[in-house]
Amino acid sequence: MTYNIGIIGTGNISSAYLDIARKLGIFRVAAITDLDPARATAQASAHGSRAVSLPELLADPDIVAVVNLTPPVAHAAMSLAVLNAGKHVYSEKPLATTREDAQAILQAAQSTGLRVGCAPDTFLGAGFQTAREVLDSGVIGRPVAATAFMMGGGPEGWHPDPEFFYQPGAGPLFDMGPYYLTALVNLLGGVTHVGGSAVQAHSERVIGSGPRQSQRVPVQTPTHITAQLGFGADEGESSPVATFIASFDVQASELPRIEIYGTEGTLSLPDPNTFGGPLRIRRTGAETWENIELTRSFQDNARGIGLADMLDAINNGQPHRASGELAYHVLDVMQSVLDAAEARRTLKVQSRAERPAPLSAHPEWLNATLT
């Protein structure tokens, strides 16, 4: 079955969804809208879709789900509009910029019997699904701890309009944290308690490229965050712990992306903003790292497979993996880290999340050319 979907927002990420639609075949982009009609028309023409107004898209009875690619501050209002129009919604990350807005989205979906999905879906790619398989097999023993590092100098050097990266609800934690935290929840389970520290290196940032080059933008959110994360339902001494640093204040670093430390070895994982590898293991007593062959599908850019999984789950009456509940938990964890940093103490995370079920190596909706 092929589902008609709509896309709201035609930023850079929209092309990835349009490309994967043609490759998978489970959904077809029937309509595109944007605040700038010319941008919508250009994307629609390039990808064999049609450009429409927002009211037209929401009123189209043939569209069953809508992808929300608006800026983060608009995610909540737009997702609620989609749900109120009687359509399933799949949002780019984060689900919302506040817990209250995210809860409103989930409550609206529950009351209408509709689904909410949310990026990132990179944890469904070959790299992290193979890592999940290796971890669950017990090759590195019981997971004891993890580290995760998102170290960068900020996007103003390449992004022509970087203001939103430095506003509340953004910064390195809300912008890139969902990739890392979703990957960790997929591997280790939900986060039960957090500690945190947060600082801001500069009060302004200078745009480095584009027509606004050399203009200054204010910084209104922390830009270097260190988080201590506790996992596991029992919160006991045997539950894994992790250290996560997200920064726009690091000019150079040689730290790994994510490592999982077990009683029998270590897993070195790829960038969680990607779908492939490399994935490596170093077993207890070994002197070198071993490369692990990726056994799962989607090694290349496959943004949109979370949407495909959601649509398939709707058809089969099963839970979907890149769910609104998972996205809410990640949002709750991120906000809890900032709250802990302000309070200077460890805080319990109120929401709960289970590890999503592993994705089949060959989902029924997978086009053979993408394996």
C-alpha cells in the first residue's frame, strides 16, 4: 500500500524525504507547502509533486499523514493543526521546544486516535541497528557505561541564517542532542535521572557566510552542556550511566562520537547523525579494534524511514519506533539536564521510555534496491 502524504516546509531536509519517498514506495508526496510559495513550487516541480497552500494541504482528504519540517519554534502549533485536521503527523526534531507543548501534541493524538512520529530516525539505520544486535547478543557483556560527544564550533560559519540555533529551545543540546540521546535510549533504555552543567562562551556570534556575512546574532541559550545520565528502571548500581557533552564552543576535538563500555569489551559507534558505520569492537584482552560488518539495511542517508515504519505500523496495528512518546522522553531528558544545571543537583526524569523494538533486517516495505 502506498500512502499519500504532505510536507510542510521546504528547507534543506525536505529533499531527503522527497528522495526516500521515490525509493521506498510506501509513501508518495502528494503535496508540498511553504510560507514562501516559490520555494514550494520549486521543490514540487523538482520532485514530481504539487505546491499548494497550507489550508489546501490540510483539507485534502487523500493525504493521510503530514511531515512537519517547520522551524522548531513552530513544531507544536503546526503538529496540532495537522492532528486537528484529522491526519497523522511526523515531525522533525525536537517534538516541541517545551514539555507543555509536547504533551499537548501527544494528548491531541490520543484523543483523536492518530499517530505522532518524530525524527531522528537515524537509530533505525544500519550502523545503530547492527550495534543493537551486537549489544543484545552479549558480546561485550553487561553494559556498564557510555560516553557521547557532539563537539563543534557552531553553525554560524556555514549557515546563512543561524539565529534560531542560539535561541531557547535550540543550542547544541536541543539541535543535536536528539540524535545522541535517541541512539542511547535505543541501546540502553530510558533515562531515569540526570545531572548537568551548562555554560555560554559568547554573548554574540558572527555569521561567516552568505548575504548576511559579518552580521552579529545574539546568543540566548547555553552553548556547552555536560550531562550525566542514569539509565534503567531499577536505578540501581548495575544500571548503566553515561556522560554526554554537547557543544558549539569547541574548535577542535579528537573524542569519539559514542562508546558503550561493557564487562567484556567496548563498542565504538558512528556519528548518530548518520545511518551507516563505522562500527568497531575491542574485546577484553585484545590489542586492536575489530571492524564489525553492518548486517542491517539503510547505510546511506535514509531520512524518512521512521515515517515509513510509522505508516506500516498504522496499517498493521503495531507500535512504531520513532514515536512521539520516545521524542517526548528525549525532550524531557534535555530539559531536565538544563534544569539540573540551573539547580546544581541531580534530578529525576519524570517521563519513561522503553527501548524501541529492533527494526527487521528486511522490512516488508523495504525496496530491494536499498538493502
